Amino acid sequence: MRKMTVKGWALLGLIICFLCNLAYVSFVQAAEIIRETIPLERNNVRLHLERYVEQDGQTKKPILFVHGLTFSSHEFDVDYKDYSLAKYFAKHNFEVWLLDIAGYGNSAAVKDGFMPNSDYASEDIEAAVRCILARNNCQSIDVLGWSWGTVTSGRFAARHPELVHRLVLYAPIVAGLGEKEVLEPFNHNTWEDAASDFQREKDGEIDLDIVERPVASTYIDNAWHYDRDVSPNGGRRDLLVDKSARLIPTESIKAPVLIIVGSKDPYVSPDLCDEAYRTLPNRTDSELIILDGAAHAMLMERPYYKLFRERVLNFLNKG
């Protein structure tokens, strides 16, 4: 029997190493993202808290996504091609958590639609964060809020700095949107509400050069499926105040903050975001990013969604 030379052993070792790496890559590529609903209740209201995590044997960092005003956390999981923000972060070493504020989506209904206002919602966020931290045996968590979710998560972060590692304020509602009396405790949701976050043509139709039709359809279908025809108006009453009112206590948020906004966002201007950024106590570790051409729903906009999430991921990975 021929003896293998040193070169032969080295070549065999390289082949085995290559095959092992190939097997590992195949495993990672095929790793399943599991979704799990975690029981949570606050103030006698059942809250929907859902976990997305990839089963690849790696340690994950927890992050909580906080939804906006009219629709619930399904907006972070638009399951078409690779548009799901929840699944993107789950595949990039995060344990992703989605919370529906009381009265929204899969959380229990509330009798008084004015009850889940911005401060009430910030306490729902606190309950979710403490649940997540206890499960993971860690001290703080990353949080991403979108739209009204920047008001609620911003207030939570200001009140509980010890619980927040890094905070992303995506399309932040920095100031009041204009004074308007809100008399009804519940908003009557319409197709227009569901489509209002997308960039539009002059005739009012969704701009399909910016948003792929199946993306818009999936988002709107989810809105009807999860949120149905009403949503609480407590947050809306908070936002529809004089434009001089500042809604996010940025001057009291100690964690590093990423403020990210599109230049075409109809609800907030880059100037307001710059003002908010300048009030942050920790500007050394914070960032302000303005994506030219993007708007309120940039996480679903064809030219911008990849850039948006790459910028967010880069910020979160600095900590």
C-alpha cells in the first residue's frame, strides 16, 4: 500500500476543510427562521409579542421593532422577495421581536381608543422589553421605531435609559403635524390609510416605479387581515397638535441614536430631524442619515430599501 506524502496529507486536509465549510454554508443558507408568539399581558390587556430567530446555532442580539400609528407590526414583515425587514435582521445575527400595542393587530381590543396614547404605548414597550431581557438574561436591547413608533419608543428610551442599548428613530414624528381636533376614539381605516405611506403619482395612484405592485398589495392585504377597519386614536390625537410642539424627548435620550429619514417624507422634514439630532446628549455615537428621494415607507421602496437596512445594520453593529 502506498504511503501518502506530506503534500498528499495537506491536500486531503484542504479538501476536508473545503467540504466542511461547504456543508456549513449549506446549513446556514438552509437555516430556518422560526416564529414564536410569547405570552404577555399588561394592564389586563393581552399583548401580541412575536419572536423571529434563525436556527443556525449562533448567539443573537435582541432587537424590538415598534410599529406606527394606524397599522400594527406586520408592516415589518412584508413577505415578498427579500423585503421583510424582520427576516433580514433575523438573518443578520439578531433575534427580532415585534410588538402590537394594545388595541392594534393581534393584541386584544380596547374599549377606549383614546387609552393607548403615546405614553401608554411607551409602557407597553417597557413591558415587552423587560420580558425579552429576562428571557435573554441581558441588561439592554436595541429598539427600532417607525413613524409614531419613534414617539413611543423615544419616550420609553428617555424614561428607561438603562434598558436601551441603541435606538433607531426611523421617519421620526419630531413635531406636531398640525392642530386638529380628534373626537372619535377609533379611526375608521380605509384603503387610503393603507396606501398613504407610499409615494404617489399626480393622480393619487401609488408610484409603481418606487414601490413594486406586489409589495404594496401585500402590505395593504396585511392591513386588512391584521388591523381590519378600526384602530385606536389615542396616538393620532397626540400627533395632531400644533407644529411647534416637540413630541420626542430627544434631549433626554442617553443611548446612541440613529435618526434616519427620507428627503420626500411628507410627515417630517430633514430640518426637523437635524434639530432633533442636535439635542441628543450622545452625539458622538449618534448619526443623522437623510436618504435623498426616499419617503416615509423607504423600508419597502425599491430604490431605497436595501440602502435603508444596510445603514441601520451598520449603526447597530457599532455597539
